Amino acid sequence: MEKVVEMSRKLWNAMKDVNVEVVRELVHENAEFVHMTRTLSREQEIAVLEAKNIDMKNIDFYEYTVRTFGTTEIILTKLDLNAVVRGNDVTNTFVVTEVYTPAENGELKLASLAFTKRIEA
């Protein structure tokens, strides 16, 4: 369980730092990134990061829950993300769902990452 949390933090740091090599290492080639307005493939997500269309400035992680289903690990993380999105400074509160599953070589890889906007009542 701790290994997948370490992988998650490594991935978030790589996305924030636009470390494409690490993103490709941790993300399955057929992975999907589900944003509030669209769904992107791994390479489309990398292109967005490289173009700074989403430029992550600060990420505050509040809590996470890990669930294991056989060989699949799912992490639900509450976080606040401050980023520049298409030139606009925005802060969003999300629950992010990350799904990690073994690749052909048996190593865990991110298969899906989905942002769900939190609305505090």
C-alpha cells in the first residue's frame, strides 16, 4: 500500500516539474486522464504539461485512502491544486482518483487519473 502512495507522490511531483521521463515511467501507455472538461491520453496529458496549458504551482494534499482490489490499487486523494490554466491563476479543491494496475512486466502503472471537483457544503 505504501508503495503505491510513494508512486502517486512521485507522479504528482513529475507532473508539477514537467519531468516527462518520470511521467512515462509511471503511467501506462494506454492510460486516461479525466479532467473537468475533457479526457486525455498519456501523450496528450504530457503535451498539455509541456505546453504549460496546465502549469501546476502548488498542491496541498489533505488526506488519502487506498483500496486494494486484487492486483489493482485505487487511491482517493483530497487536495487543493493551484495552477495557471490557459493563462488564468486558479485554485480548485479536488478528490482525485488514481487507479494503478500491473503492466505486462508486473510493475504497477497508472491506468487512470480522474479529477472530481469538491464542493464543501
